Amino acid sequence: MKQTFLYALCGLAAAIILGGCSGMNALLKSGKPELIYSKAMEYYQKEKWQRASTLFEGAQYYYAGTPTEDSISFFNARCKFKNRDYDTASTLLDDFRRKFGRSAFIEDAEGMYALCFYYLSPGPSRDQTMTGHALIAINEFMSRYPKSDRIEDFKKINAELTERLHDKAYINAYTYYKIGRYKSAIVALKNALKQYPESKHREEIMYLIVDASYRFASNSVRDKQTDRYLTMLDSYLSFKEEFPESSHIKEIDRMAKNARDYLDRNNKDNNI
């Protein structure tokens, strides 16, 4: 009995969906733009984003070049945004802001445009191209609309995305260190520090520069060890000056002692 009821319920749902689709198709083929637009707005207000979008797209042709064109374009883009189709929404919103720069919807459009990239931005372990796009769009918005109600939220998002770039730079550099490519790690770590001096990973990055430099020098051929140990000691002194209370101090003190012992022995050998 329950199974029969379930089948009946599914059949009713399918009939409603098909009926709705056929009704929309008939409406789109009716050639009545005002009716299509009116129904699109009805769905829009009920937050039935997919149906509203389909009808807005059907109405666009009729309203091209009219004062209503920007409204339809904006509402359709917002439907895509609300439906989490951020790729399509960003394209539509970019077209909108280029075409309708004086529209009453321009501020909202540019805000959503920035948010599309924010929602498309992946975690720090993945490529951060989209994060870069998001930061550009968000900072452009804050510059253009400094009195917007969204400013505080966008400042938080800006800080979050910036931190994501800091994390990515640290992860990339640490990956070289982890697999024993110490020369590449040193370069990547120093670049991360130069690019993002305010990174929350600053202490760890500076420690890894010392550690990687020590390992790189230790594994080098004899002719290059002196210069590389001296470079490592420079990094060591910089770390101690900036983080004198660090938990890494004992470890890097040991590295520095070994480096100095080597340099002392090497100087004695050269004086013989």
C-alpha cells in the first residue's frame, strides 16, 4: 500500500513538473513579451530562480534597446547567482556592468560580480587564480562605493582571501622543503616572505629558511659549504632578532653551533 502511494506521489510530482515545463514553453512561444516578463517577475519574487531565469532569457529579445533591458539583464544574472551558478553569473554581471554603467542596479551588480569570484575561490591547496580575481573585484568595489552597506563584509572577505594567498605561498614553499629540495625551498620561502611580510606564517617561514639553509649547506660539496653556512648564519641571526622567544631557538642554536664549528675547522685547515 505504501509503495503504491509512493508511486502515485512520484507520478503526481512528475506531472506537475512536466505541466510547468509545457506551460513555460507555451508562454515562451506565445510572442507576448509583457506576459513572459510578468510571469518571470512572479517566479523571481517567489525565489524560483531557474524558472524565472528561463523566462527572463526569453523576454530579453523583445526588450533589447528599451528602458527595461537593464532590469531583465540584472534579474537574470541575479537568478544565476542565487542558483549558485557563479560562472554564468559572473559572465552576465560583467556584461551588465560594461553595458549598463549608469543603471540603478549597477552597485548591486558589481557587488554580486565580486562575490561570484569569492564563492569560486578554492582552498589554499589549489590554484589561487580565482582568489586573485576576487581580490581585484572586491577592492574595486570598495574603492567605487566606500559608503556601501557591504563595505564591512567586504573588508572581512578581503582579509580572508588575502590570508588564503598567504597560506598558498607557505604551502608551496613548504612542499619543496618537505621533499628535500632545499635550494628551491629557500627561494620560495624568501619570496613568500617578501610578497606577504604580514603573513601569520612569518615565524615558521623564517625558521624554515634557517633550517633549509642549514640542510642545503650540510649537503653541499666542500667548496660551497663555507658560503652557504655563512648565508645560513645570516638567516639565523635575523630569526633570533625578530623572534627571541621562539620555541625554535634551541634547535637553530644547535644548527648555528655546528655551522660555526665547521667554519672554524675550515679556517684552521686553510691556515695550515
